[in-house]
Amino acid sequence: GINAEYGLTRMKTLATTLLLFFLATTLAEVYFQESFHDGWEEKWVKSKNKESEGTQGTWVWTAGKYYGDASESKGIQTSPDARFHQISASFPKFSNRDKTLVLQYSVKHEQKLDCGGAYIKLLPHIEDQENFSGDTKYNIMFGPDQCGSTKRVHVIFHYNGKNHLVKSEIKPKSDQLTHVYTLVVKPDQAYQVLIDGEEVQAGTLPEGWDFLPPKTIKDPTAEKPKDWIDAAQIPDPEDKKPEGYDDIPETITDPDASKPEDWDEELDGEWEAPQIPNPAYKGPWRPKMIPNPDYKGPWVHPEIENPDYFEDKDIYAYDDNSAVGFELWQVLSGTILDNILVTDDESVAEKERKKIAELQKVEKDVFDALQEEERKKTEEARKSAEGENDEPIDFADLDLEDDFDLPSDHHGDEL
């Protein structure tokens, strides 16, 4: 009886666990996913916006020079240099109102990116995808961007007709390996940014961006009192200047100087010893400073509640999410973009990151091996060049008569 009861309890527990797992996976919504396998071009539209200017870039379907898997690591790569790279894909419209929104994708800068972006945009319906450009309205722009020493991860939200950039700086990865960027936005207006699954920033939308007017403002009727004492220190009234202080000269005659032996007073004039700084001179006298007994500290402008402040609990919500796109400028091309995911479930994104992480490990091993091979080649070339330069000269092989036009019996004398 006890064993049967125990077995029945175990079965119920297992059934409940499986049901919860099934509900979680079936309720999860994957709005868009792209790993750039065969047929990817059917979903994507390449913009022609910059063709007339001659600056329209192209997209190469490739896994790159090094990768985790020849097929699974394929993405789209920017090409050629100094071009605009614009491409978008549409999907059925969804609203993230009352839902978590997860935007995730991977970036690999094979070219040692010096100046250019690699961010993704989540957009409302695009009327003309062939004219997709930097002027096309978007909901969210997210991902790395750099130029020279300026490197940051953009997290920009479109709100009330303006694009708002996150106030704090998020540093991107700037090596030549694949990295996964994840943005999570929740209905309670919390957000989280992850790189390779590691949180690099988190907070709330109202605190992290200037979406709303400030809650308080400086009181326009308040003024600093005219008798407010700003000076933290004052001259000591008891301190007196020492007698003879002003008689100390700034410079004195150099005691070690002597008239040069070849000095000619008729030609050079009367010799005068040079002047040097006087070590006894301490500059103009000033009384020492002491704490000001009347000092009240810095005056702080009082604040009042801002009459223009309002609360908005729907900053996070976009009722029309219908496309994703890349709209980039790069000086040096070669960035590979891949593994795009738009979902309402963080666990789905985590599962995808784990798959990508396995490929990242292999990719790093391949990359390190290539780097080591390149290092060895460079070292061998250097040694070879040094060896050629260090070879002894065989003077017997030199035709000195032709080079110097010398008689053959005078070689020894002339050399």
C-alpha cells in the first residue's frame, strides 16, 4: 500500500511538472526568429535607398573566416567598406502591452571595426521596405556602435515623437568574436541588457531615460539671500607681515658666475653677472587663511513639485511591432549579424543563447589557432629577414675595381 501510494504521488508530481512545462512553452510567443539558413532572402528586403548616391552596401551570406559550425554560424555580413547597409524583414504585427519583450541577436566584427554601427531596430509597419533608411521611424534601436575610442551599446526608445537615448553608458564587446546582445523590457517598466547572458545594466525606464519631465524643479521664486556667506575660509586678522618681508628681492646675482676669459669690455661692454631666482623670496605676502566662523555652506536652491510632471506606466508598450531591420554605416565592413529573436519569453532567449554559446566556444578555439599560426608566420618572416641582413660579406666576391675604379695593385693601400 505505501509503495503504491508513493508511486501514485510521484506520477502526479511528474504529470504536474510536465503540464507546467507544456503550458510555459506553448504560451511563449516567438514573433520573429532568423538564423539565416537556406531561403533567408525570401523574408528580407534589401533597401535601395542609397543606390543613387553610389553608397549602397551589399550583404554577403557567410559564416566568415572562422566559426563554430559552417552551416549554423552563417549570418549576413556587411560589404564593401564605406557604405550604408540597410535591410529589413517584416512579420505579423504584435503588441507588447502587458507582456515581456525580448530582443536578441548576435554580432561578430571580423574586420576589427574602427568606426560603424551594428545595432538592430524593432519597427512598426514599414510602408516601403526598398526605401528603408535612417529616416524610417522605429520603436527600439539596440546594439553596439563605435567610432575610435567612443564605444557604447545603444538602447534608444521612440516615445512621444522623439528618440530617447539611455542616460548611462554601456560598453560593448570590441573583439573579433561572436557576442550575443539581449534587451529585456517588462510591463512593470523594468529593463535589462545582457551580453552573452551576463547582465551589464538594469533598471527602470523612467529612471534610465529622460522620457518624462522631472518630478521636482527649482523654485522660481527662491533667491539666494544677499547676506549669504559663500567663503569657507577668510584671512587670519591676527596674522601680520614680518618686518623686512618686502625688502627681499625676487632675484639675486649668481654667486657662482664668473666673467669669461675671452670677455672684451671694449667689444662686449661691461660684464655683469647673471641673475638667478632668490631662494629666500616667497612671493607677495598673504595672510594665512582660517575657517570662516560665519560660513553657512553652499546655498542650495530649494525645489518644488513640478506642475508639468506626469506619470506614464505605458512607456514600454508598442502596439505596432511589425519588422526588424539593420540600418548601418561602416567605414570598414565585415560585421556578421545573426541569430535574431523577438519573443515574449526570457527562457526561450536563454535557450537560444546556450545553443549559440556552444558554437562560440568552438569559434574561439579556431580563432585562437589562426592567431597563433599568424604569429608564428610573422616571427619566422622576421627571423628570416634578420638572417639575410646578418650574412657576412665576402669581399672576394666584390668587384672593387669596377665600383671604385682603383688599380688592382693598390687595393690594400686604398682600403
